[in-house]
Amino acid sequence: MSNANSLDALIQALRRLPGVGVKSASRMAFHLLQHDRPAALALSHALQVAVEGVRHCERCHTFTQDVICSTCLDHRRDASKLCVVETPADQSAVERTGAYNGLYFVLMGKLSPLDGIGPKEIGIKGLFERACDGVVQEVILATNFTAEGETTAHVISEGLKAKGLRLTRLARGVPVGSELEYVDLGTIAHALVDRR
């Protein structure tokens, strides 16, 4: 592979990242090659190690290097609560709040019939088995508030309604520190409906 082809291959590889266009990918590639080759090698090594060593937890499907992740193995967590999220990034966001001490189930996606993603592709059967293990008492639906996320939450809640579990959904509302005049009308409407 020639130098030009190697550079182009690097730029094309960087473009595969979400939100990275041709200009950003080019800037990153040129920066790494011109100013920080050790960082380029470290990035390459870290990606290789992660791709080879990171797998899905057998219980919750998040990313881990072990068969069962450290969250699922943590006996201090409340096993009666199961928070359902779309991605490991969503799980990480919930964890960073410090407000939740239960366990998780990571769907690794959301229902999107137009994209050919149905219940089987996101592991809803595994979720139902986990939720009905006799330990879980509350399933917290923390899917995103997009059309697909709402559909996913609805399908899950319909499937679990008859199981005797408490089903809850993350609240929606006005962000902390915001002024009402700058908040979109849909958010204000949901905040009024979900008021407490």
C-alpha cells in the first residue's frame, strides 16, 4: 500500500466514527501523523486490545472483558431493580448520576422496523427471562425519548405487564437550570403531564 493509500485508508477509517466527516477525519489523521505519532500507535494498540478482549456480559449484555461484568457481580447492588437501557453509553450515563444502585439490561439497540431491527435483534427474549427470574421486582424503562425508544419501551411494558412486575419509565421534563421560555414546547407539555 502506498503512502497516499495508507493516509486515505486512515481517513476513511476515522470517518466511520459517528459525527466525523471528511474534514474532521483528515484533521485527525494529519494531526496524529504530523504531531503525535506515539498517540497514533497508542490508539491503534488500544483499539486492537479492545476489539480482541471486550465482549458482552452474559447477564446484562454491556461491554466487559469478563464473562460477567463487575456491575452484575456487585452484591451491594439492589438486584430487585432492573434498569433497561439501549446502549452501554446510556448505562454509563445512568451510572455517572450516582442515583441508581440496581442492575441493568442493555438492549444494544432499539426497535426500528424500517431498519429491520425487531425484538429478536435487540434481545427482548433475554430481557424477559432476566426480568422474570424471581428476583427482579421493578423494571425501569430507560430507553431514549425518540420514536424508536418510545416504541421499544411500549413493547417491553406490554410484554411484561402480566408478569406481576412493577414497570416504571424515566420521567421527562424541564432540564435543571433552564428557563421555561427557552425550553421546547414538547418538553414543557410532557413536564406538565408528568408533574408530581
